[in-house]
Amino acid sequence: MKRENRLTRSADIKRVRRQGKTTADPFLLLVALPNGQKGLRIAVAAGRSIGGAVQRNRAKRVLRAAIQPLTTMIKPDMDILLLARPGMRPAKSSEVQHILQSLLKRANLLK
């Protein structure tokens, strides 16, 4: 993911989590909030419910790989937070990408 497309500040991530619109799936949680002309920014997170550090890092890697080809299809000027859920542990990358695309459609975030 390009540096300008990353949502990195803790305060921004908390703002998206509190005020954003949530769309859920057993594999992941998508939270989106308009950011007002700052471009598309995405954050990826995985909590301890996923497992140890290896499982959490794998989940984040898979999410980053799944969102990468979809960034051109997402509406600009949005902050998006992707939270991995425990159901995602055994999922393949292609399966996660399909689920992510359906969540983006449900949240009306695709162009």
C-alpha cells in the first residue's frame, strides 16, 4: 500500500472507529468515514482474538494484499479501517479479497 494511502495516526484511527459506518462479516469488520478531501486512507488491524503475533501479522498481510487491487475502485476521500476477526485465520487470500469486495459493495464505497 502506498504511503499516502495509509491511515497511521492513532487519533485518526480512533475517530474512524467511533464515528464511522460499520459493515461486518464473520471474517472482518470494515469501518468507513469521509475524511474531507484528504484522499483515500486505509488502516489494517488485528487484535489478540486472532491469535499470537504470527497469526496477527499474517492476517494483516492478507488484508493488505486483498485491498491493494481494489484501491482504484474505492471512492476517494474516505478513511477506511479493516479489522481482522477470528474467522479469518484459515482463509485464503483470494477468499478474503472476494469478501472484502462484497463488504465494500454493501457499504456503498465502490465507484
